[in-house]
Amino acid sequence: MIAKLFLAGAFAVLTIAALADRPAEAGGYPAHQCTATESHGDFCSCKKVDNHEGGNQWIKSLVEATQVKPSGKPWLEDSLPSNATWWPRPCRG
């Protein structure tokens, strides 16, 4: 019984970790990290980030450099949306 609970718990942890880096709306990493802001619209990373940690670092650097305040849940995009501010500028291929 204990072994079954341990295996079930380990499976749940692995499943949650895998889903954390694979948002359904964008198909997963690598992807452009995007975030909405309170007063400056949407911002997206020029370069694709490789994982959740890369996305977190991009948001932290955006806030430090621009003083914008993110609002809502960040998301991923496969290509850069034309209606977002791309950061850092200029974007280089």
C-alpha cells in the first residue's frame, strides 16, 4: 500500500512538473514569453525562452528596466504578436 502511494505521488509530481513547462495555449517551450501590464499593454520577449525559469528571468529584467507592472498570468507565443511591445528593443534575429 505504501509503495503504491509513493509511486502515485511520484507520478503526480512528474506530471505537474512536465505540465508547468508546457502551457496548452502555446504548445510549450521554446517560445516567446509574454505578459500583460497594468498601463502599457502587452510585452513579449524578442528571443524565445527555453523554459519556465527563462521566462521568469525575462519578466524580472523587463520590470527592472521599464518599471512596468505585470498583471494577470504570463503566457507563451510561438511567434511574436504584432500588437505587443517587443522587448528588449531592437529585436535581433
